[in-house]
Amino acid sequence: MPEEFEVGDKVKFKKSHPCGGDVWKILRVGMDFKLKCQKCDRIIMLPRSKFEKSFKKKL
């Protein structure tokens, strides 16, 4: 069963962001995920398929 994600959840990816941060806050859920790096405040958009492939664990 796939994991459920909600706005406000914090997640960890397999690889870290170039700034060194590896914790992201979910800002939007749908076909695309909008994420905010908790270290440098960079905001990115990822397609659901790439997000689920990169996802490691929910915090």
C-alpha cells in the first residue's frame, strides 16, 4: 500500500540537497509535489513518480 502524504508533512530523501539539507516540508500534494528545503528554504516542484522514487522516510 502506498504511503499517504499531506501538506505540512516532513520527509527525508535518499540524497541530500546541494546545500546539505535532507529534510523537506510538503507544501502541495497532487500530480506534482511542491517541497521546501528546511535548511536553505529553496522551493522545488517534483512529479509524483520522481518524488516516490526519491522518498526515504516520513518524519
